[in-house]
Amino acid sequence: MAVAQTQADEHEAAARRPLHGVRVLDLTQFLAGPFCTMILGDMGADVIKIEPPGGEVQRNSMKLGGGDLDPPSFLALNRNKRSMVLDLRSEGGRELFYELAEQSDVLVENFKPGTTKKLGIDYETLSAQRPELIYASITGFGDSGPYALRPGLDLITQGMSGIMSVTGPRGGDPVKAGVAVTDLSSGMFGAIGILNAYIVRMKTGEGQFVSSSLFEAGVSLAIHESAEMWGRGTIPGPLGSGHRLAAPYQGLRAQDGWLTVGAGTDKLWERFCRAIGREDLLGDERFLGNGKRMENVEALEHELERTLMTQPVDHWVELIIDAGVPAGPILNYQQVLEDPHTLAREMVIEIDHPKAGRIKGLGSPVKLSKSPLGTPRHPPLLGEHTDEFLVELGIDSDRIAELRERGVVA
């Protein structure tokens, strides 16, 4: 009775998730696409990860040790998905895929431009068979323009979107952002586009083509940089941890590490100076008003760090926050992932995996009061759900056996 009740509770919880009942065919690999489909899976969509024989690229690369365990990068991107092995290069595989598409709501792919056309699974082909299908494509540079056919990687698009030109110390060489910002943001924008297309389909009954790209995602993040370029006519450069329009709004050294301070307005600047015992700076002509502080930001840093270096980070953070000024420590990822606030916000989760045991993962930053996301499904083993999914589609055991024998599925 207890087991039956637990299963009933799980089904009820799953039904409350916002995308429950939405089927997504996931043809993605690497980072941007799997991140997009993981967002949809976290929201309750039934994400079917269609993998080629042998598995998608992430299963077979970036392994940190021996054995047959999937690498951490794959585990981090593929929770709440089911895996089906299907050979799309075979005629039988394409025919079966058309059947899958007929019973699905969304398709997401991030193949190199032109690949879906060669495989016969492009938007034009599939939408002619199922006009309701929402077809999302994540590429390096979009589906038009002079760079459309170029392969795109996070490193390349961080460079070409301007991000690397404004990252790093003042006057230093271009630096890649520490996280894969164009990969991940293009995946998020892809998910946003899919959700918008789904809302439209609810109104009109029609699907559509959704496009996002690493390059456009990177360019779209240049809020302050474009404002400086168009407003001042100057080309933005790297500022270390500083802000383009306000000071002090940056990282500063203390006795045992670094902290960040956001005292970019005159009111906050006054509170900050009084909190750290540097009222003398309030009358310093170099720092009278934000414009002067920006002009003399290096001298400002020197004066502030001369004081902050006398006490540890925690001492200053507490004093500054108590004064009503935003501040915080600069943490490494061990500190972040063990921080009590991180844990309280459920940003570290644990999942039972059939091979790896109990694994940790990052939680979803989206919290819904009436549609909780619930316990995630473990990242799938290769082909773990092939038969399960085919049975759900109404394919009988004899045909499944025949498909296996022909190497169409595995």
C-alpha cells in the first residue's frame, strides 16, 4: 500500500509540473542544445534523447577516469530525459523518426548547418507532415547572414560577439569568460523561444521554426557595452571587475581574500566611506561625484585597498552590509557549492543513478509555488528507454525485435 501511495504521489506531482504532457524530441549534443532540453525537462516535458549508435558526443568525450561511466559533463546536462538509440542515417531509422515526430510537440537540434537537410529531418520536411510541430534549431551563427554556415563554438563566438574584448584586466589581453556564456545563454534563449512558440500554438494550433545562436546570444548580452559605444562613441575595453558606468562597483582586496562592493551612487559612496572609517575620501576632489570616481578609478582602488587590507573579508562584508551598502565575498566553487544559502535554495541536488550511485547536480534556479519541479529523473543510460518509448508509441514487440535486428534501434 505504501509503495502504491508513493507512486500515486509521484504521478500527481509530475502532473503539476508546467510542461507535463509535452513531448520533446532531443537531437542535441555538446552543451547549448542539451542545456536547452534539460530546462524543458526540468519543467516537466517528456524529453526523448535520440542518440546515434554509440551515443552522443558528450558520452564519449571529456571522461575524467576509466570505466564505462558517463562523464560528469554528460551527467550534468541530461537529467529528466529518456534515451533512445536510433540510426537516423538508415532508411528505416528515418521512417521511424517520422512516426516519432508525428506524435511529438517539439524538436530541438543543434547540428552543423545543412546536416538535417541531408538526413531528411529538416523543418520543411517535418512541418509538412506535422504542422503543429515546434522545431527549434540552435546554431553557432543563426540560419541566415554571411556566417550562417560557419561552425560555432563557445570560444569562437565569445570572441566574435565582443565578450572577450571586454573581459580581463584593464589594458590586458582578451580573456574568455570563465563559464561557457554563449553556449549556455543560447540554450536558455532557445528554451524561451520554444515556450513562446508553444503559447502561440495554444492560440492558433500551428507550430513554427525557432532559431537561436551562440553569436546572437553573446551580442544580446552587451547591454552596458552597446550603451557606451552608442552613447559615448568610445570602444569598450576590459575593466577587470569594474563597472562601465559607476564606481566603486568592483572587486577589492582585503587581508585574506577579495570582496565585491556596489557603492556606485553618491549616497552609497558616503555610507561606504563611513562604514570603513574613510570619511576623508568624501572631501577628496578626485572622488567628488561618480564621474570623478570613474576618471580616477585606479587611485580610488589604491585608497580603498589600503584600508581593506587591514582586516579580513568577513569583517568588512558585515560592516558594509550593515551600513546598507551591497557587498559580498568572492567565493571559489567549493565555497559556493557548500554555502548554506546555496543549499537552502536547493541549488545542489542529489540523484540516484543506476551506475554512478548517488550523484550531485545543480538545481534549477526557477522556483514555482504551485507547480514544483519535483525530484529529477537520473541522466539516462545509453538506449535505456528505447523499448519503453516504442511501446508507448503503439509499436508491438514483433516490430521492435525486427527494428533491433536491422540495427535501426538499439
